[in-house]
Amino acid sequence: MSQLPLHLDADVTSAIPSDAPPAQREARWTQEDLDLRNRGMGHAGVARAQDILAKRYGLDSTERAFALLRTVSQQSNIKLHTLADALVRTPAPDFDAPLWFPGRARFGPPPLPGLGIDTGSPGSQGAVLKAALHRVLSVTQTPMGNVQLAQSGRLHLARHTGLNPYFTDFFAFVDAPTTACSQAAAERRQVTVPDVATAPVFDEASRHAILQTGSRAAHSIPLTNGRGAVLGMVSSHHDRPLAGFTRAQLHTLHQTANDVGRWLSWHWHTIVLDALERLHAQAVTAQP
């Protein structure tokens, strides 16, 4: 998590354990700080995509490029920041090529056993993430948790339940190794934090954000594709310290994460690349 000046806001510190060290009780960011950081991180990727699109196709303004991005995002039923991230990190099409990805192989979505959803719906990423979070929380027996997706070199909060607005604003973006989810992503393995109040992985601002929402323990599971690349993260949060999970629980969580990771890989190589193809076609048409 990138660092900002820390500010005390006494109205939420009551959720922090009374015996917590002073640093934990003074690690709250103001809403203004959070809004400023989140706007900056959220807009940066889209702004970069606008510039690339305008220059690549000779558009007369970045505003016109943004309008194209927004239109294709809506037509393709994918998030604007997802489309922008894909544009930024995908090699450009050949000059004057009618198709961005000629000869691209297509295949159906992989199965998602146990999630109980229709994996064939082209706009179903939200449904898949919702079902994955429900499955993880059912296994870990808690009502609190969240899903993050890996985009632009950081984890972006995509879905959550049972967590208050300060938590979701604070962890809207994670790009530093001071959380359990970033540790799990870096090490490509499940990570359990038995007690957030004492775990050394957290900086005090992150620790505060977790404790004030009522979480005292956490478990993070990476969503990986068939090659082991981390595409996202599912985390459960618990209202009391954890002793750990059984081998059967850990196996189920691992299998669920692998299934969802493979589905996310399919979504990228099918739905997201379809959106880029559509963007390319419309940008060529929009050229002066």
C-alpha cells in the first residue's frame, strides 16, 4: 500500500483493541487522503490508455479516446479500468491491420465445479467472483471477505461483503508488501494471519484498517492460472484470532482458487481480447 501522511480520527478507534500499541490507534487516514489516492490510482491507468489510443490512431483529442474506451467498455460488459489495463499491456496491432489478433484460437470457459453458476455467459465475471467469494466464506465459516484482481501491477478490490467503507476505501488498491494478500500473491501460496493485532506483515495503517472493520484474523488465497501466474486474490476475515484450517479446508480453498484462476485466464483471452478487437475496429473507423 502506498504511503500517505497518517491522521488520527477518534470516532473509529473504538474498534481497535484497547490494549493495542499507540501506533495502531493513530494510524487512520482521513477520507480526503483516501479519496485523493484512489482517484489518482484509478485515473492513472485510464489516462495512460487514452494517450496510447489517441497517438496510435491519430485521434484529435484524449477526450475522444476516452469516449471510445467508455463505449467499448459498455458494449463488452467489462470495467473501464480493465479495458484500459488491457490496452496498456497488450502489444499493439500491426499497422493498418484489419484485426488486432488474426488467427486467435477460441475455446470455451473451463468448468467451475461447486460454484453453481453458468460459466458460459460472456459477461459473467461479476457472477464468478461473487460465487467464488461465497464459496470461500462458506468453507472458512465467516461472513466477511473480499476479492481482488491483479491489474496494472497492483491488486484492485473487485468484490467484498461484510466489510465497512473505510476498509474498502483503504484497500481499494494494494501495491506494497505490507498486507497478507500481497504476501500471498508474492509467494503464490495461501497465507493465514492468526492475529492481525500482532502479525508483523502489516504496517500500522493496514493493521488499523483491518482491525477497525471488526477483523482479528485473515486468510488469503491466490487465484492462479495454469502457469502459476497470480490473477487475483480471495481473502476471508474473521472476528476472532484463528487457530488455522484443516487439511480438507485448505485443499478445497486451493482447488476453488485454481478453478477460478483458470476461468479468469479464459475471460482475459476471450472476453477482454474481444473487447480490444472491437476497440481497434472502432478506433480505425474514428481516424480523421
